[in-house]
Amino acid sequence: ILVFGVFTTGLARLSWMERELRFQAPIASGRPSGAYLLGLAFAFGWTPCIGPQLSMILTLAATDPARGTGLLGVYALGLGLPFLLSAIFIERSIGLMNRIKRHMGLIERISGVLLIAVGVLLLTGWLGVISYWLLETFPALAAIG
């Protein structure tokens, strides 16, 4: 986390982290086969991130169908709603992205500083201390996760 933070702030450049590997396949857009391949690419990239949550929800759904169904609904909304909103508001989204692009250097530096802070908190053990303090001070946080 510290290395990624230092890299993201721009304090150090690591050429191996700036490389990009793309597979360019001639896929006809607007066809079911293209949509299927795009879905496969997303699934391949996102499975490590969203797979554990989905497996937990499916396990819960097997033991408590009512609660599991509710969680699956929220999960589906959280996964699909950003895509739907982006498609509905594509023109505004492009304008917003262009405005944000001007500030990308600042956003990256701030993100890097936050990564460094989290890395230091993890190394020193203070992340757990802060977490417990937040839960004791704001008990409602326990209900959301």
C-alpha cells in the first residue's frame, strides 16, 4: 500500500507499474457475441473484487432466503445502477469526465497521500484502534458493515 501510495503521488516512478497490456480483438460492436466477450472481460477483472461478497450473499440466501433475496437485490442495484445511470446520462457524464480530467493530477496526489496514510496506519496498528474508536463512538456504523 505504501509503494502504491508513493507511486500514485508521483514521488517515485516505477516503469513496470506504468506498462499497459491490452488484447485487441476484432469484435463487431452491437452484436451479441461482442456483448458476451465484453461481459467475460468484466467478469474476469471483477471476480476477485466482487466474488467474495456474492458468494457470502448466496450462502446466506441458502440459509435465510428472505434476507438473502434482499441482499441480492441491493447487490444487483449496486452493481448495475452505475452502468444504467452512465448510459442514461452519457452526454452529461462525458462533460463531467472532461472537467474532472483537468484535475486528475491533484486527484492522483491526494489519492496517493491517502494510500500512504492507510499504509502507515496498518503498519503501526492504528487502523484497528481507529476502527474500534469509531464503532464505540458511532455504534450505528456496526449496522452498515
